[in-house]
Amino acid sequence: MRGLKHARVYLLLLAVFAAQSPARADMVEIRFSPSLVGAADYRAGKPGYPAVLLLHGFLQTRNAPPTNRLADALSDAGYPVLVPTLSLGVSRRNKSLSCEAVHKHTLQDDLREIGLWVDWLAGRGHRRIAMTGHSSGGKDVLAYLAATPNVLVERAILIGITPLEVEAGQYRKAQAEKPAASEPVPPLRRFTMGYCKNNYAATVPAYLSYADWTGDLIVNRLGRVRVPVDIVLGTKDQVISPAWQAQLAKSRVPISWIENAGHFFDGEYEFELSDRVAEILKKKPH
């Protein structure tokens, strides 16, 4: 009898832990071309909740923080969650892309993939979709929404959004050398892009597709998006300069500050980030 009692207690504890653990993510794929396959993690949620598409930051994957932790938290709260990894030209990419890799992918390629993932959610029957991006992933979300977004997208949350750092002289030179559509693409060159310091190997058109999204352009596009947009920032974010913070404040987009949080919302701040995002998701769209 004692063994049976212990077995029952053990099964009860397993059930409790299972109920508290994040929903299992299913890996799903989209074939973008005959030679290129994209992958994402999908967690089914509760009926009536908007589906949330989460985008990672510069050269990262869906497993990078804070995207991965936020996906678990939103799934626990009942939201359907889709977390794709932008292919950046690599099928089923599951590792961050190095600065020294060949970067022939463009922002336009990324936006096409994002659009197909949004359409995938719509095809699964989700009639309400929210988009969230971290760091440069927030810029990607904004660029998608400023173009021709799916009509089912009702909200965007941009976490730690920032333009990618570029070197002014390199940028001016690349603009002067940009080939016309009918001209051959020049060979790879090395640029500064984000944390890649003079070792981001890319063609000029590929480089400019990202570098053209300056702070001024981001603020301009924030004023043109037709869905509600919220920005979440940490007060101790060392990636975002005070000048950029001031520029964002002029955009009149609501900014939610998390005190003492850094760019990746590490430690206890991951819980504050998930709570803040959940609060924003509960707001009624205009």
C-alpha cells in the first residue's frame, strides 16, 4: 500500500510539473525556394487569443534571448506563438550567423520570409495577429508593417528597437558605388554593421538594404504604420544611445520603460518584460 501511495504522489507531482511547464513547441517549415527552407517553433494557444509572431535580433536565431524566454511566457499565458528564424540564405538555420560569413541576403529577402510566416498563421485559422521584434527584429517588424502587411495584423510591439550601427564613411562610399539593376553586382566587401566591426562581409546592395534603415527612417515609418505600435525599452540598455532615445520620444509612439533592464532583459527583467508585453497585448486595437 505504501508503494501505491508513493506512486500516486509521484504521478500527481508529474501532473503538476507538466501543467506548469511551457507548452511544447512544434517545429514547422516553409520552403521559400527549391533550395531554401525556413524553420520556426510554433506553440498552439487558447481559442480567442491573438497569435503572436516573435522575431529575433541581428544575425541571431529563434533560440536567442529574450525572444525564446518571451515565447515560453506568452505560451504559458495562453497565446499561440510562432517564432521563426530568418534564414539569411541558410536552410533550416539553427545557429547565429557569423560576421565573417558571406552576407548576400537582403532586408527585402527577410521581409518576404516574414510575410510568408504571417500568411502561415492566417492559414492556420488565426484571425488576429500581433507582431513583436527584439532589437533589429523590431526594425524588421516595422519595415514589414510599413509595406504591405497582412490585414489580420492588429498590433506591433518593438522591444529595444534600434538602427544597426554603421560607419558613416563606408556608408557614403557604398551609396556612391551602388550598381544599377542592370549592372553586375560588385564583389564582397567588409563593413561595420552592428557589433560586426569591419568584418561584415557583404555585397554593396545587401549591405545597403539594412544600412539604409537609419534612425531617421525608422522614426518616419513609425508615423506611417496603420496599426497600434508600442515600444518597450530598458533604462539600462547600453546598446541604445541617449540620442536615439530622444529621437524615439519625438515619434509620439508609446514607450514603456522597464527600470534597470538592459538590452536583453536578463535575469529578473525577463519576467517584467513578459508582463509588460502581455499588458500591451490585452489593450484593444484602435
